[in-house]
Amino acid sequence: MRQHYVVLTPTDRVVIKFAELYAVLGEDRLKRGGVNDQWTAACALVQDPLMPIVTGNLRDFEKITETAPALTLVHPDLARTLSEE
């Protein structure tokens, strides 16, 4: 089976977006600090076009979307909501 991955490299835009998220969310609002989730969100948010995040971790990413509403999440529990848009 051939698998395809998109490798996102850290850029100045990613670092700035992470800093914006971290300034609001810090390490207190997310499970185990959520720093990796914030980096993932920052990478997705600076892509053109915006890149959705496929996750099994709704708890942290839903908190991140409160700060970054442009972030799109893909999760089975959200399928009905996404298909209605």
C-alpha cells in the first residue's frame, strides 16, 4: 500500500502563529500542556489553503478552535456537522 504524507516545515509564520496560540492558551488549558497540539494547529493555520487537522483528540483541539476558529477539525463525532456545511 502506498501512503502519502504532507511534511510541513517550521517557518517564521508557523512560529508566530504558535506564539499567538500559546499566549492565549499557555500550558494550563490543555491536557499535558498541549504544546504539541498547538504546534500542529499553528502548522495547519498558516497553510494556503488552510489545512484541516484529522484527530482523535477533540478535547484539546476544540479548545484551540475557540482561540483559532479558522481551524477545521476532522473527527467521526464531527462528521454530521462537517457534512452539513
